[in-house]
Amino acid sequence: MKLMLIFVDADHAPAVEQLLEASDVPGYSEFPGVLGKGTTGKKFGNRAFPGSSTLYFVASRDGRCGALCDQLEALRATAGPEAGLRVYVLDATEVL
């Protein structure tokens, strides 16, 4: 099993959500309003550092991650660097 962590600028989150809804992953968790600092700068939701990110957790069987990563890569190419789209894939073990 794989665990995907998908970070995206909150303004571009609807496009990621559309991909997730259209994909064959069984489900996902969404964490809106994620604050922090990354390669696109600081996002703390205040006047000095406006904005936030959205984080998606997707647990999926190995074969499904590849197709979704391809779709996310195409979205990143279209949206550009300001979308702040980052994807991490980790090995995961379901224990319960």
C-alpha cells in the first residue's frame, strides 16, 4: 500500500479535488488551511504572509498511484509553479 501526500496552494485545490474524484482511488482525506513555509514562500494566512495550502492524504494500492501521479504531473505543468503542487509517496502498512 502507498500513502500519497499531496500539497497544493488553496486556490488550486479544486483542480486536485476534481482529479481525485475522477480517479479510481477509493477515498481521500482533505486538510484545508495548512500553514507553513515551502519553496513557494511563507503561507501563514495573515496580512504579512497571506494564503494557505491544502493537504490531501490518499491511501491506495500500489498500481493506482502511478496513474494519479501522471495526472497530477500534467496539472502541475498546466498550473505552473504558483500552484505549489508537491506530491510525496510513502510506503504504508495498514495495521487495523
